[in-house]
Amino acid sequence: MSLIRFFTFLTILFAGCSDIYTKIYDKELAKKPISCINIKSDNLIIEDIVKKNSFIKKIYKKECPYTLKITSNYVTFCSSPKAKALGSDFDGFVRFEIVQSSHLVYRNQRDFKGKFDENVADSLINKMRRDLKFEY
């Protein structure tokens, strides 16, 4: 197998591992500029990694009408016999939701293998930046 074919195969193989599911729930609110964001998370480790992102540092404010709600789930914590029997090719997922006054505006989600790190966080943040209108 040639080197080019080998790298093409690897690219295709791993491309599916970083797909981000995205949905805009309120198209009108999604068009409005977002100047700040508060963060609520079910996992302090993931929250700390997200807060280290340079873009998030610029827009993070404790008092803000927009909230980035972070939800995570690790497959290792799943106790379902079916899930244990089938196994998984990912270790967990993380979901970002932009909420304004309890109203869901936007969601993106990504599976990850290994541990949640800056690369996973950056991919979700960058996708969110492309999909929504931030003032920065």
C-alpha cells in the first residue's frame, strides 16, 4: 500500500471520531450578537478545561443572560448490561448548550475517546463560534 493511500485511509478512519452534532433551536436568537456567557457544568474538570480557552476567557461573566450549559457522560459510568456487553468505540460525550433565560438556543455535542482535553473543548467551542454570532 502506498504511503498516500495509507494516510488517506487513516484520515477517513479517524474523521468519524471527531464529528460534532449540532442543532439550532431558536434561529432568531441565534442571529443576535452574544457579548458574554456564564457557564454551568455537571463536571468541574471539564468546566476548568473549557474556561482555559482564550475565547471563553474573553466572554465569560458570572452575571450574563446567556449560559453555556455543559453536560458530560462517561461510558464507564454506564451500568446497563446491554451497554457493557456491546462495548463502545468512545469513552464518553460532552454536550454544550447555549441557553437564554431557560430557553434553549443552540446545542452541539461530541463523542471522545480517552479523556476530555483541550482539543475536544476547542473543537466544540470553535464550532459554536462558527454557528452563532459572538461580539468577539
